[in-house]
Amino acid sequence: MERRVRDSFARQGFMKTVGVTMDLIGRGVCELSTRHDEALTQQHGFFHAGVTAALADSAAGYAAYSMMPEKSEVLTTEFKLNLLAPAKGPRLLARAEVVKHGRTLVVAEANVYAGPTGRETHVAIMLATMMCLTEREGR
């Protein structure tokens, strides 16, 4: 499972572009992070909300994918994001876990933190629904 998930993550061009690393993957859990870079900020110097959302979406997606069948793929079908505080600091971290796993749909929650390791601020929470795509759906 870990190799399949990490291989899929390695094919994500956008995650490479924003410097995201997969720090943890396990059955139903995923942690992704990126370092602060001026290119990832908005006008006040905080991480852009789009980066926060993308990190949470990918973490939730890979937490879900870790529980999907071997010959399947994952797609986001829906998410809701609450921004709780400005995302500032040297690092942005998303921790995701599966809430409910079904045959076709998986619900996952991602919490995003910003700041130095050990002193992070909770900056966002996402509830996402992921879809399991199988070979018979024409891939």
C-alpha cells in the first residue's frame, strides 16, 4: 500500500511545484508538509489559502487512497474548508485521517497547522469526500 500511494504522490506535478513532501502514510492516515516560500504567499506574507486548501485536499485524498483497492485511483468529489487563522511560519503541515470508508466514497478530515515544529497553530480544517475509481469505469 505505501509504495502504491507514494508512487501516485510522486506523479503529482503541483505538489512538486509547491515543494510538498509526504511525511507519513499509513492505513487511513497521511501527513504532508511544505516549507515557507515567498512564491506560496499572499499579499500579507501568509501562506496563500489556495496552498492551504491544496495541501489539505491532497492529504485527505491520500489518506483515503491508502484504504482503496490495489487497482484503483482516487478523485476528490467535494470538500469544505474552514480557515481558522492566518497560515504563517516556516512550515505548513496537513494531517488527514479517514472518517468513513465506503466501497465508492470515502470521507476524510484534514487539519492544517502552520508555524515552527512543536509550536504550530491550527489554521484550517477540511472535510472532504473522495471517490474510488476502478478499472471497470474506463480508465
